[in-house]
Amino acid sequence: MNLSISQINKTGKKIRHSLRDDNVIQPEHIEKLQAYRISHQNSLKITFDYLVKRSKYHHKGSLSVYRLKRIDTILRKIERYKTMAMSTMQDIAGCRTIVASETQIYKIVDDFNNNPDFEIIGFDDYILSPRDTGYSCYHLIVRPINEVRTVEIQIRTRSQHFWATLVEITDVLFKLKLKEGADHPELYSFHKLLSKGKDNLTFDDKTEIVKIDRKYDIITKLTSVFKSNYIISIKRWIEGLDGKDNKYLIMELDKDLSPNFHFYTHFIEAERAYFNKFELEEPNMVLIHITQPDFEKIGLAYSNYVLTSHPSVRVYLDILQRLILDLKRQNKFYETMDLIDYHTKLVNDIFVSFKSELATITKLIDECQTGEENILKTQHLDLIRDWRKNMLDRFDYLEKSNNEFFSELGSIRDIRPRRNLKKKIIDFFNDEY
């Protein structure tokens, strides 16, 4: 279905009116929207191929993915921007690359600026001028020469990417749309403060972050979801692979926030499956192109769909530990002991989770090796072993960090406890050391 600019904009207006009047969109309008989405495929592929090439040149460990904007997200954007013509929506086709440094980001931008095969339509440098939310990234809008559709490129460092995905995970956990401007002052403040980077936080910043987390149990909810998904995710990933020549992947979250993976060989096949799922009202999903089905890399790029780990847990623990040390240096013993108790419970829950899942994974590996019947295929043993190694590395990091924290906590000698707290503090240190 070839749509003219006029037809595209008329479809957008009709969808907006339907959303405003009765929230019922005619199937023919959704079909036209889907046709418009698919028409971006060629521009997207050309842009992505060049982006991968230049990203790998500047950083071998870069990770690049592409996707067409989710239908439900397009609908919300049409509703949110009351006068926007649908043909001017420049981010329906999107590529993302994750690199190591901001220097590499600007080198990739220069590559596109100096390539005559691309027209630069626009850009937003949210690194130089971050959004009020704390969002930081470089957005580049390009159009391949001889193509009609534009493509949005997002170029991020890992830390910028992790911050952005944490916002999206928070939206999933709390059923919000912070990413799209939903109003929740405290969670908004939590993410904005985190965007400053843990080394740039003031005492008041750290206090506020911990206060908000304790009120909403953000980190506890995260670790609980991660724990429930460890084994489920790897089993479903392996089941989904099924020996195909996999080029496209639909990831969706079920009602329990556990991921499902559906692999496809061809773009049209994958888009048809995506559209069918959307019609069945399964909007919490994304269809992406993959160069190879690498579980760890996909988990990094789309941690808001895989939901098995996120660096924010480490970052938060580090912030909490620094705040405890600050309080203890200030001889604020009530506050110090309160946060030590909170920290101890949080860390113990994480360690228990790790040990439980490691034991389960080890049992699955043993069953594969001994030939006992289970859903895992022997040829996937390497993948399962890599997953166990990844979990062991994360466990070791947290254990080392925790030991270093308590060592530093015990090395502060200028303790002047109030009389009614002296015994409690002495007992605490005797128990710990």
C-alpha cells in the first residue's frame, strides 16, 4: 500500500479524532498506519548498515539495533501532539548505537555529516544540553539519498543508555509514562538526580534518592522482578531460537512481567506477526532487527524488556553506602544505624536471590550433561554456562563491594556515640567483625 503525504496526514487526523471522541480506531486506519511504518524499511536498513560500520570502526564493542516505532507509542504521540501532521513524525524509523565515550559519539555524527549519501534533516544534542528530566543522548535525523523516509539515530554511551532504560523499566513497574511526560514528581526527581552521575551527587542529593527509594521500593521491586525472570528468560530464549536463521526478534512482556522471545527470518514475516499481536491488544512489545541472537547484548540494549539485570542496582548500592559513610562521619548515629539496617536487608535479599538462581542454573547444566530429560538442548550448554558466569561475575562484584564498604565503615575511629546508642553501636560492630 503506497500512501501519499496527503493520505498519511489524513490518516493521522482521523486517528486523532477517534482517540478524542470514543477511543475506537477503525481497522482501516490502523492498517494504513502499519503500511506507513513498513514503508520506512529501506531507509532504515541503509542507515543502519552505515551506522554499524562506523560504530564498529570507532568502538569495536559498540552495540547497534534498529526498530520501527511501536504502534501504541505512535498512537499516544498522535494524541499528545494535537496539531502535528503524521508525515512530520521523524522517529517512526529508529536506529540506536551504544558506544564507550562521548568522543566516539561525535565522531559518528561527523561521519554522517561528511557522507554525501545522507541528507541531515536535523539534530538534537542532549549531551551538550540535557533535557530537564536528565535525559542525555545525541539525536540525528537523516534521510538516505534517493529515499523518501527519514530515520532517527540515537547515539549513547553505556551510562546514558542505562539511565534511559531505567526510566522505561520504572514505567513498566509502576504503570506510568514518565518517558512520555507523565507527572510523578518524586520518581521524576529520583531519575533526574541519578542522571547527574554518582560521583557528582551532593549529600542532599544522596539523601533524597534514598528517601524516594525507601518510599517506593524501586530497587527492591527491580531485584524481585529480576529474580523471577532469570531462569524463565534463558529457557524461553533457547526455545525461541529453534535453529532458525534469526534476523528479527519480537520481545514482549507477559502479565507477570516475564519476557517472551519470538524470532523471525524475514522482515515482512516479523511485521505481520507484530501487527497480529497488536490487534490482539498485546502492545507491551517491540520488534527489532538483530545481527545475531546474542542474549547478553540484547539484554543490554533492551533491559526494559528482558528484565533480568540492570546496573542501576550497583549504582544505587554505591550511593547508599556513600550516604551511610557521610552520616557516620557527621556522628549522626540514629540515621546511620537506620540506613545500615536497611542496607543489610537489601544486600541480603540480593545475595539470596543470586545464590538461589545460581543453584538452579547449575542443576540444569548437570541435567543436560547427564542426559536427563529437560527442555534445554545440549547444544545450548555454552549459552547456559555463559549465563552462569555472568551471574557469578555480578555476584562477586557485589560481594567485593560490600566487603570494602564494611571495611571502610569500620575504619572510621572518631566515634562519639550518644550514651543511649553506645551499646547498640558496639554490639553492631562486634557482630560484624
